[in-house]
Amino acid sequence: MSIGINILFLIVGFTLLVLGADGLVDGASNLAKRFHVSDFVIGLTIVAFGTSAPELVVNIISAIECSTDIAITNVLGSNIMNVFIILGITSMVYPITSTADARRFDIPVAALAGLAVLLMVLMGNSSLMWYNGAILLSIFCIYMIITYFNGKKLHDSTPSDKHTISVWRSVVYVIAGLGALVGGGELIVNGAVNLARAFGVSEAVIGVTIVALGTSLPELATSVVAAMKHNSDIALGNVIGSNIFNVFLILGLSACIHPLPPYAGIRTDAVMTLLAGVLVWLCVMSNKEHQIKRWHGALLLAAYAAYFTVRIVLA
């Protein structure tokens, strides 16, 4: 496939991402108001699951086709980018305020996801097996049950808003937005991977950088648009929820489908995945507003630049 066609894929993909993110944020926010659920819970569940759909599709296909480097680097790379790139850029657009529940429960669980991956990697040079996947899936189920009951507690305490659009229109916005995000992400991944392979880049590096970036673009578009609309609950919930979904659900499913062997640089990526979760918690606990501030975002972006440089040099 020619370079021109792949560049066209990138352009069309980015256009779909922007349009999809705008519709998804509007629809999700209105659903939250309609059903008296907080924006953070909506971002943590519906939006996070929707924007994690590209990772889910890519990983299941990769596991079935035994392209295991893509499967595991996609998850680790996406979680790293979600924090260092997406929260970095988003917080520079508008400071992200965290909720008390996020600080007490959801952000620590996201850090636990990174710790779980690192421990499994350090246990030896063996593959992530089906029983590792089963453990991850079990944790995910427990997390979702707790999140469900936490959401029910918020049902009566969240004020209603009578000036929202209809439920069906909101649902259409969410579905259409997710469709555009997934379609745009797929076009970008295909175009970027084809271009990278044309220049002789390895599959592991493609997975942890280009594919991870491509499958993280829905989270980036959604969080930036949410920040521009001053809806930091959806912006933060989207990233935290996506990181939890990526490890406990997507990596868990992938390991159950096919063993995921280690690759060169996996320990570096696992450490960065854990560091990502810890840094989010440190950022929101470092100031009385419990915000990820603009200067935090700049540091996150600088940290990713350093990691990316090391990763490419060691490849």
C-alpha cells in the first residue's frame, strides 16, 4: 500500500476521532445528568470501556493470531501514554480536579494494575499464562462490583438537571461517538503501522509506541474535549478507567486466549506502567485543590519524552 494512502488513513482517522470524541462527551455527560450519576462514574465505566474498545479489538486479534508482542506492548504502551501523554496534554488544556472517591479507590486501583503487571513480569521469564489472566479478570470483576455499588450511593446525592437532551438522543451520541472513535483509531493504527514497517521498525517498538498511541487516541480525543468543556470528571475518569480496563480485562482476556511471552524491554515498560499510576496519585495529593495542574502536565510530557528516547535507543 502506497505512502500516500497511509497518510490519507491518518487524516481521515484523526477527523473521525475529533468528531467522535465531541459526540461521546456530550452524550455521556447528558446521560449522567439524566440518571443522577456523577460524570466521574460515567467516565470511569461507559466512556472508559468505549475508548478502550480499540485496545480490546487489537489484543484479541493479536492473541488469536499469536502476535503476542503486539498484544502485551499495546496494553502497557497504552497505559503509559494514557497518563504521561493524555493526562499531560489534558491538564495543560485545563487543570484536572479529582473526586474524593477517585483518590480513595479508583486511582489506587489503577496503580495496583501497574503493580500487578510488574510482579507478574518479575516472577520470572515465563509467559503470562491463562491463570495469570484469570487472576486479572477476577480482580476486574471485583472492581466492577464495588464501582456499581459506589455508583448507586451517588444516585440520590447527585443533583438533577432538567435542561438535558433526551435519553435516546444521548444514547445515539454515545454510540455514534464510539463508532467514530473506533473507526478513526483503526485507520490511524493501520496507516501508522504500515508506514513504520516500511521504514524497518520492529514489531515490539511498533506495539509500545505507534499501536499504543493509535489505540489511545480515543482516550486522548475524549479527555481533551472534556477538558475544553471544563468537565474534568470525565477527563480523569476516562483515563483511570481505561488503564484499569486495559490491564485487568483486556490483558487478562489476552493471556487466557494465548500465553504472552516476555519481550525485550518488558521490564522497563512494566516499571513505567506502575510509575504512571503512582504519579497520578502523587499529583492529586500534592496540592489542596487535589488537581493535576498544568505544570504537572508539563512534567508528565517531559518524563514520557525521556522514556521514549530510552526505549528507542534500547530497541
